[in-house]
Amino acid sequence: MLISLAELVDRFGGQLIGNGETKVAGFAPLDNADSSHITFLTNPRLRNEVKRSQAGALIISPKDNQLVGDLFKGSRIVAKNPYAYFAHAAQLFESFKTIPPVQGIHPSAVIDPSAKVAPTASIGPFVTIEAEAEIGENCVIEAGCFIGRKAKVGAGCRFFPRVIFLNECEIGERGVLRPGAVIGCEGFGFANEDGVWVKIPQTGRVIIGNDVQIGANTTIDRGALSDTIIENGVKLDNQIQIGHNCHVGENSAMAGCVGVAGSAIFGKNCTVGGAAMIGGHLTIADRTHITASSVVQSSVTEPGVYSGFYPLAKHQEWEKTAVLVRKLGTMRDRIRELEKTVKALTETEK
Amino acid sequence: MLISLAELVDRFGGQLIGNGETKVAGFAPLDNADSSHITFLTNPRLRNEVKRSQAGALIISPKDNQLVGDLFKGSRIVAKNPYAYFAHAAQLFESFKTIPPVQGIHPSAVIDPSAKVAPTASIGPFVTIEAEAEIGENCVIEAGCFIGRKAKVGAGCRFFPRVIFLNECEIGERGVLRPGAVIGCEGFGFANEDGVWVKIPQTGRVIIGNDVQIGANTTIDRGALSDTIIENGVKLDNQIQIGHNCHVGENSAMAGCVGVAGSAIFGKNCTVGGAAMIGGHLTIADRTHITASSVVQSSVTEPGVYSGFYPLAKHQEWEKTAVLVRKLGTMRDRIRELEKTVKALTETEK
Amino acid sequence: MLISLAELVDRFGGQLIGNGETKVAGFAPLDNADSSHITFLTNPRLRNEVKRSQAGALIISPKDNQLVGDLFKGSRIVAKNPYAYFAHAAQLFESFKTIPPVQGIHPSAVIDPSAKVAPTASIGPFVTIEAEAEIGENCVIEAGCFIGRKAKVGAGCRFFPRVIFLNECEIGERGVLRPGAVIGCEGFGFANEDGVWVKIPQTGRVIIGNDVQIGANTTIDRGALSDTIIENGVKLDNQIQIGHNCHVGENSAMAGCVGVAGSAIFGKNCTVGGAAMIGGHLTIADRTHITASSVVQSSVTEPGVYSGFYPLAKHQEWEKTAVLVRKLGTMRDRIRELEKTVKALTETEK
């Protein structure tokens, strides 16, 4: 389905430069687009591509428009945040292609009679819904999902195949859980008694707000005594592990493979880069940004960007350097010794 | 259900100080508890909370009891290991709430006629059990689990939804496998032949002892020629990867996101912190403790606590320091040069 | 089933030293083998084991054969690449034990009428195959797998239980996907608009070549605008995460727990050690080898072996060293200061 630039501006704002009747069929990258595509410029390094791009239309920031806008041969939409504009417009294009889910319950699904499933919900094959669970209006629960006893799923949620959402956990509206995500399993709570581990029952829940997205094979443990909390708007990528009793603040986002140990408290609007690891019982301030692969072992009290990973090198160099890292104490001692001797020499000199 | 302190002491030991008739309904943290709760003190930093706590009862160590016991307004149980005491008592409270599983096989399950399923076992919807597999007494195999050919599951095991337990693998009694765990998949065995990888069949099994717990989406590879062994009492958290031919000794525990490469041998009573990575073909001594995010690339022959991860810093500081780490060789050379010059100067001086 | 050495040499080449009529039943390690086994020597540290080994036959390289071949009491096959020879021969032994899958569709599977399933394919219990998907000849799709709309699975693929292969994704011939793998889920694409994350639809696919193996619980995201590409012969271990728009070149291999951020481009014949992390938008040259646990945050333009992880130490030492790492700037300044002073002293001296 084609959309005119005038219609895009009508829906999403922005200033049109060029022909509002220009119609586009969807997005493509600057260098791949043809005249049927709309594209966008967000990366300053790609400014040179604007001149060569064959796209029919371009979404561009006011600043970039001043710098390179005139070099583009098609029409432009000038918008404050081209990337967000792209996201909204791409959702519109996507909506034309989406096949609406079939409402109702697949005959193979096993639903406890005491569960409440909204009539507009779509329940796929081999889904299990246990006693007293609730599934809201327009939810899509795909093949093989498991919804535990007394769990509550808000309206408009989409669970991809094989999501596991365990007993008593809750999620608000419009949540998206990707394949293989496990919500509400018992966390790692054991007391050591003379060398043997005694299991501590995990009696809390996982409580998730609205507009939360959770990636494939990500796991979130239920609370031990109190609850694990994921606030509104949080986005979690694939293969993340969130320990029991964690609290992730509104609109915080974590990239793939992040691990968060139990009882860590994240503020709002934080970001965590891929594979970063957050220790337990820490507090992370609002608007903290942890870069990928960093290890956080003490609380962060001040917003900012934090890093901590070992720099890559050719393996032979690394071998030499790694030895020196372990000898840093000796190096410091040698510097101290030198300082003493030199000081003595300088004084003799005078 | 309410329990009197006298009954707790009767079951689990400890010295009662106060009113044995005091009844409690369950556990809550020191600062959240009301008079219907029992609580416990294990973290020395929370000693100050004892005075303010509204809990009806407190489990406390002899030492803490001497220090702050008298400040607590309710009754006390003095126990050598309050955390383990809490674990045992919490299991008791939990047992009152647990809904007993329905014995028997759900009509949707697909069970090979040659499989042996104990009559007291509970087999959930969409479970697959292949030929000659054995499921012991009182096992609970939840929705969507897969038990491969000739696999053996000991009495009293609980497999949460969607556990995959592949052919010929074995687990002892009272094992707990959490959702999405995969036991016995073929490990990463390939021979390189002129740039192309040739698969090495993985013909060993995974053999798991009694009282083992395995976390959500954790994967344990079957052995290549011999078996992968997980001994009695081992506890593995979520998203752990254990390579082929590993051996994890009795009562060792690993936190979430740990990776263990093939043929690593762990002793007994080891602990591995979250996201630590253990290289292949290493031997780790009994009672070794690896802290979170550490990388272990050579054997550990002596018990103790080991660490190795890069310290976190503000990103700008990190950038400067990371450059210096790579220049450590130059720094060492400059120190050497200085030492020579200073030595020469000192000798001239004499 | 027994095989004579003559037959092995006939199938796989190599030079026979000893009795070609010697029959063996399968492989065992050097130190465990008895006369019914064939074994192999690849690790130079195990050369001493050759003399003691009770194996009936030994695969050995020309060089090792010169060094220790005569010490072995059984027959030998001298082969250029004993490990690859072992792999091929072990596949042969394995083929005798393999129970052929039952062709046809299990009655519990839910297959859309518009899907095309080859008559020689084996479709297990609780499998879902959506509209217009295609499953090639001799495929084995095990219990609980999910194949999305318009997905294409080439001939001879094996999907272990609970693999999720989402809409429009494609895989070539002879692919092996292990339990819980998730192919084609939407990647982590969000635009930040005034603190709120706006989802970017992920409209690309995952396109996988021939002879690719993908490990348990590994996740590969579909492309955002273009496709994620996995070329022929790639081998991925368990719990790997590959972000959207990545491209992994022919015959590259990655060990368990590796994370690759979006739009990373790998060359051919690369290897990545376990738990290494690769940043987004990087290019990695052909024949690059990243060692385990290394963090790659800039492109690698030259083939070679690269490392970068913090060395392990006793925790107390680590604590001291980690402080010094953060003070490297100060140490460098102190060295500079010393150099100045010493230079001044030397000049005075002259």
C-alpha cells in the first residue's frame, strides 16, 4: 500500500519540503532505496550518502537539512527526531502487512475452566492456561505458551510461541514477550547448612507494567519474599537474566545477554549495553548508562556513562600485558623507590 | 495456616526466648513484617532494624542475640544458622499452600507404550515421553516437557514446563529442572578439515545425581565419548551453559549466566558467581570460590576466593585507563630505564 | 556392529600399519579403550599414553607415528588429520546405532493446509507449521517445534524439540537446530522519543545457508530493514545471541555464550571463543580468532588471534590490582615527573 508524504506529515508532523503527492511504499536504507522508498538520515557519517541516494523521500533533522538537505534529489520531511519519525511511520507501513490473528481458542489448547480468557483474545495451538488465570482483550497467545495459575495478562499483550508466564505473575497492557521467555521462575535462593544447600521457597511474584517488551529466552525470577518489579515502558532484549527482587525503573532498556543479580534496583531511563553484568543489592541512579560488557559491582549514585572492560589486543600483546597487570603493585613500588632515590639525589645536588 | 513457635522449635531445633504460644503465618523481611510474621537476621548491616521491627518473632544467631536480641520486642528463636533455619521453616509454610499435583497422565500427552511411568507421577499437557524412558514415583512433569528415549528420571523429580531431557540421560531423586532447561543436547564437537567443520558424534550422556536443581534455560551438553557428570546436591541457576564432559562436584553451586567450557572438572563445595566463565580442560579444587564475572583460564589448585574483572569507571576515565593498560609494557620499560639512569647517577654521586 | 581397519582405510583413506582384519566396535579415549576400541592421538601431551593404551587400533599423524607409533601394541592408521579422521569414522559408527525417524506427520501436529511438507519428512508431536511454510525432503522436525508462516526449511534438516523458526526465515540443506533455538525473532530496535522507546518494526528475515548447526537456546534476530545472514557451514554453539542484520561468513564457528550485537559482519573461517562479546556495526576480517571471554569493540582488519580479558587472581590481590588499574594515569604522571627530574639531574652532572 502506498502512502503520500502529505499523509505522513498529517499523521506524524514534520515540515514538508517538496511534493506532498509523492507516494512511497515503505522504508529502505539510504544506499539501497529506490524511488518507491522513503529513507532517513540519523548517522552523521552517512551525510555523504544523501547526494547519491535514489530514495523518493528523506526524513532529516533541521540541522542535517541545513548541511546536506539541498543535495537530496527527492522530497524531504524535516523532523526534530528522524529516528523516532521513522519508527512511527514504519509501524504504519507494517500495520498494512500484518495478518490479523484469529480470535478464539485453538481446539488443541488446554484451558482450565476457571481461567478467564477474553473473547477477543487469540489462543494458539498447544497453549496451556491454568486455573484462575486471566487473559485480557485482544491478547495474542501463540503456540505452546504456558500461563500459570492465577497469572494476569493485560489487554493487547502478545506472547510469541513458547513463552512461559508462571503462576501469580502479572503484566499490564500491550506487553510483548518473545519466544522462549520465562517469567516468574523461582530464583536462586539457597541457605548453606554445613555444606549442603537448603532451598528457600520463592514466594514473591513478577509484576510487569504496561508497554514492556521482553526478548527471546530472557528469564525473570519471581521475588523471594517480596516481588520482582518491571515498570512501564521497560525494554529487555534476548537472553537477559533478571534475578529475584530486582526492580527496573520506567523506560529503562537493556541489550542482549545482560545479567542482573538479585535485589538490584535500577532507576528510570537507564540503558545497559549488551552482556554487561550488574551485581546484586546495588542501586543504579536514574539516567545511568552502562556500556556493553561492563561489570558493575557497586552502586552508581550519579547519572552518567560508565564503562569497565578489558581492551582487546593481539593475543601475544595481551599475554604480556596481562602479566604486567598482575605486577602493577611491583611497578608502583619501583616508582616509589625511584621517587625516594631521586629526591635524595636532588637534595644532595642543592 | 498458623504455626506456634513451640512447634517450629520442636521441628527444627533452636532455643526459644519468649512465648512459645506465639503463632505466625509466614515470613516477611525485618522492615516489612507485622505481628503475624516471623523474620530473621542474617545481614550484620540490618542489626539496627531489630529494634524497629514489628515482627511477631525473630530467628537470630547466638552472637547477634547477645548484641541486639534484647532490643527486639517479640519472641526469639536463637539458632546457629538463622538463614538455614529460615529456609527449613519457609519450606514448611510453603508446603501448606502447595496444591498437590494431579496424579496420572494428561490425555493430550504422547507417551510411547514402552516408556515406564510410575502411577503416582503427574504428567502434564503436551508432554512427550519417548520409548523406554522411565519416570519415577511422585514425579511432576509439567506442560510441554520432552523426555527422550531411554532417559531415566528418579523419584520425586519436578520438571517445570518445557524442560527438554534428551535420550539416555539420567537424573536421581528430588531433582528440580526449571522452565526451558535443556539437558543432554550434543555439545560443540567439530574437527576442522581444510577449513570445513566435521561433526563429531556426541555419544556420551548427562548423568545427574540426587537433589540437583537446574535453572531456567540452562543447557548441559551430553558427553562426547564419556559422560557429563553433575553430582549430588549441585545447584545451577538460570542461563548457565555446561559443556560436554564437564564434571561438577557435590554441593557446588553456580549463579546465573555462568559458562563452563568442555571437560572442566569442578571439585566439591565450590561456588561460581554470576556470569563467570570457566575455560575448558581445567581442574578446580574443592572449596574454590570464583567471584561474579571472573574469567578462569587456568586450573585452580588451591581452595580460596578468586576474582578477575575490569573495574568500572566513568566512561571518559575508562577510555584513558584502557589506553594505558595497553601501554603497560612501555611504562615498565620507562621505569627500567629510569632505574638504570638513577643507579648510574647514584654511583657517580658516591 | 564391528568394522575392520581395512574397511575404514577403504572408506576414509590413511596408511594401515598392522592387521587390516582387526575389527573394532567404536571409539574410546586412549586411556579408557580396550581391544574392541579404536582410539586416536591428537594432543601432544598424551603421547606418553600411547604405550600404555589397550586399544585395538590407533589413528595417528605421520609425525606422531614417527615419534611414538612403535610404542603402540595394536594396529595403526596413519592419517594427515587424525581428529577429522576420527570425526568421519565416529559418524560411521554412530550411523549404525541411529534409529531412523518415522516418516510422516504425528496426528497431534497442527499443520496449516497451505504448508508444504515433503512426504519423506518426519513431523513430531505438538509441532505447529503455519501457512505457506515449506519443509523439505527427509527433514526431521521434533516434538513441539514451531515453523512460522512462509518459512522455508531445506532438505535433510533436523530440528530438535522446541525449536522456533519464525515467519519468512529460510535455512538450506542439512541444517541442525538444537533444542530451544529461536530463529527470526524481532531484534532490539527502538527509537528514543523524549525518554520513551518507540518500536521499530523488524521487517527483514534470517537467511541461513547449508550445513549450518545452531546450538540449544541460541537466538538469532531477523534483520531490521535488510536480512540477517548466516552463510554455509557456520557452527554456533549453545546460548549464543546474534543481533539483527549480522552477517556470519562461511565456516565461521562460535563457542557457547557468545554475544554479537546488531550489524556486525564476520568474515569466513573465523572462530570466536566462549562468552566473547562482539560490538555492533563492526567488521571482522576472514580468519580472525577471538579467544574466549574477549570483548571486541572495534573492527578487526587483520587476521590473527586476539584476546582481551582481565587476568584472574586471588581475590585479595585482585582488589589491590584493580585499584591500581584505575590509578594508571597517576602512575604514568609520576613516571613523567621522574623522567624530567632525572633528565635535569643528568644534565647538571655533565
